[in-house]
Amino acid sequence: MKTTSNFIHQLIHSLTKNEKGYFVKLLKVHGGDPMNKKYFLLFSAIDKQLTYNESALTNQFKAEPFIKQFSVAKNYLIQIILKSLIQFNGTKTIENVLSKEIDTCNILYQKGFIKEYQQSLSKVKRKSILYEKHDFTLTNHKKEKELLVNLKDKNFKKNLQKLLDEESKILDDIKIENQLSKYYFILTTEIHQNRIIRSEKEIAHLFPIINSLHEDFPKFKNSFSSKNYYYGIQIIYNYLINDFKKAEEFGILHEKLFLQNPLLAKQKLDDFMEISYHYLGAKFQLGNHEKIELLLNKIYKLEVETHELKQKKFFVYYSNMIRLYASTYQYKKAEQLLIDLNKELPTIITHLSISNKLTLFLNSSILQFALGNYNASLDYLNAYFEIADNSFRKDAFKFALIFNLFIHLKLGNLQLLENLLKNIKQGFRKEKQIFLYEKILIEFLSKTIGNINKKEKINLLKRTKMQLEEIKIDIIQKDAMRYFNYTRWFESQILQIPYTEMPEYLEKLDKSMEV
């Protein structure tokens, strides 16, 4: 197995406490091999390294023969780690459980224990139906049909027809679930590429999906998997078209589905967190902050076993909690959360998807900007630009381009700002669809770097703030500005009050006006 040195470090550090314990036990089971102790020591040495250091390892094990062919030793260690993971997780999935039970059925049949074979088949069938594992149910049906033929059952025709009817229903369920799965991934791709719909034309190409769902909905009502995809589709679609109330309604149904079906829910935790992420997005737009925190705490408490689910939970929780604290102006809590995030991030960053990394970096940059930590904000945004491009989450990328200009404005990098503005203007000229708020912000930046006095600057700030307030009436323009409250930021600049102190200032202002 050809691999990089860094991979073995990442693999070992991805193991849970229980997985590491099982690996050690596996080595002890095969303890007759004296090399096992050496591999255990190598494993432990790599596990203790926060960052991979091969020269330290070669120095530590310089007296050991395996160091002369260290790449071979590392590859072998990787192989036995992967073997232990396969064995450890082999009983964790329902697929593996059913597969082993099918093997048991085959052995019983081969040995001629027909009664016991039938009992085992029935057991597998009940379990495969319960967990909606259609491929195993169909395998079971095949074996039942073969048994009917071989035993020459007196009720052969009746029992065969029953099996055929059941089979037909399963095939229909598979067809429906495949259809829903296709629609779900079309919309998931859409929302990952561009969260904001800029025109009616962009909405129109999604209509066939929704129309098909409305026509066929009665078929979707039975299975957990169908409902899971159906609700997910409705949440994402309604989010895309800015119908956040409807997205929330389907989100409530999706959450209930998982609460009411714990066995199946455990098998679909990845879907639950992915769909919940979009459901939370709708809640943010509606300002349901209390309910957001409740759902996030539920997600945080989920017991997950795989590293994939661990990173998914990590992302959903931290990205939304940062956003929640920023949205509710709990900046001290947000700042502490960012510290906690940075402590955990090194151990999980390599396993996060590009989309998740981008979201975390962008949210962290925005928060640091709000806190007045402009250098830290720029560091996060630079990390964002290292992996981002205009083809991935176009709305976020365009926001980041303009937001970058405001960071440099606050840092006083006016020459760089001027050059960046030229590049952005050139790029935007090629765009067919540009948000009005983008034009307003670019116009402001172009004028503010000119030779204007303090009074002119204040007037420019006031005029820009007013322009942004006017376009907020348009729901699409309003949605486009959801990443950061530019209107409030402009007001803070006019009043010369730190952005984080604006909520307190506005609250005092409201109270004084009441009096």
C-alpha cells in the first residue's frame, strides 16, 4: 500500500479511544510474533506526536532492524490498523450484522438443517424489513422462493404469489427512494454551489422536481428513508426560494421523524445532521434563536462512533453556534467558542470537507471582524481563499471578495485596497447578475479611498447606510446581505462606536425614546 508518511499520523490520530484499545488487544492476541511489540511501540510513538516528525522516530528506533526499511514498516502498521478497524466496526452496522446472519443461513442449509434454516431466514427478513434494507430483503425472498420449489410445498402457488407481491412492493420502494435520492442530491449540490437564488429564472429549473414530488407524494408516505429524503428536499428547496417559514415547517417534521424512529435514525445520523444544518439556516432567517440553541445542543449530545460523523457533528455545532452568538450579539461567548474551536480544529481539520472548512473559516473571519480583531479576521479569510474559488458557493465567494476589502480598509492598507478594487470591478463587469448591495459597497469603497475630508466621509457613510436600508425591502437583496450586518456596521462607523457595543447603544436609545 503506497502512502505518505503523514497519512499514518492522521490515521492513528483519527482513532477513537475504543478503536485504539481494540488495536492493542489485536496485537496481544497474536502476541507470539515478537515484532508485535515493536509495532506497538512505533504506534505509541506516533500517537504521542502532535505533528508528524519522522526524524524523531528514526532516531528513537535507530537500534531496531525495521528502521532500515522504515517505509515498509509503516505500510505494514497501516495494514494492521485498518484490519483492526474492519474487525472492530464489523458489528456496528446493520449491513454487517445481516450479512453474517445470511452466512449463518447458508451454513444451516448446506448442513441440511431445513427447519432451523427457515427460522433463521424469517429472522433476517424481519430485521431487514425493520431497518429498510431492501437488498437483504430481496436476497431473503430469493432463498424463500428456492426453498418453496425444493420442498414442493402444497401451498406452493399461494405462497409464491405472496412472495412475488412482496417483492413487487419492495422494488417500487427502491424505485421511489432512488428517485428521491436523486432529487435530494441535485438540490444539495445546488445549495452547496450557490445558497442564494438571484432570479426567477434560477428558481424555474427546480420546478420539475417539486412538481413531481407533489404528484407522487402519496407514494412517499410509508418508509423512513422516503420521508427523510422528502423532508430534506422540501427544506432545501424552500430555503433556496426564501420561503423560510415553509422550510422550518418541514424541518420540524424531519426532526420528529428521527425522534420517533430511534433504530432507523441511528443508521441515518449523517443525513440528520446534513438536513438539520439547512433547517437551522431557515431558523436563522426567521430569528428563532432559542430553538436554534436547543437543536444544536441535541446535535452536540449525539453519540457518534465514526470519525466521519464526529467531524460532521463538530462542523454543524461550531459553525452554527458561532453564527448564533454573533446574531444575538453575545460576543464574549462567541470569542470563547472561537478559542474552543481552535483547540479542537487541528485534530479534525484534515477530515473536514472543503465546504465545511470554507464555512468555518468565513464565519470565524466575520466574527473576528465584528470583534475588531482585523488581523485575525484577515488570517481566517486568507485561509478561506487558499481553498476557495468562484465555482464553489458563488454567493459566499463574492461576499468574501468584498468583505476582504473592508478588512484592508480597517487595517489601513489603502494601496492594496485600491488594487483589489480594480480587480473586482473587472471581474464584476463580466458578471450577468450582480446584487445591488454589491454595487453600493464597491461604490462606497471607491469613494472612501479618495481625498475626502471628515465631513464628506460621514456623509458618505450615512448615504451608503440609507441605500442599504432601502434595498432591504427586496427579499432577495436582504437575503444576500445575511452574512454580515453591513447596515449596523455603517451606523457604528458614523457614531464611532465599536460594532460589538451597538446592541447596547441601540437598546439605551430605544429606552430614552420611550420616556
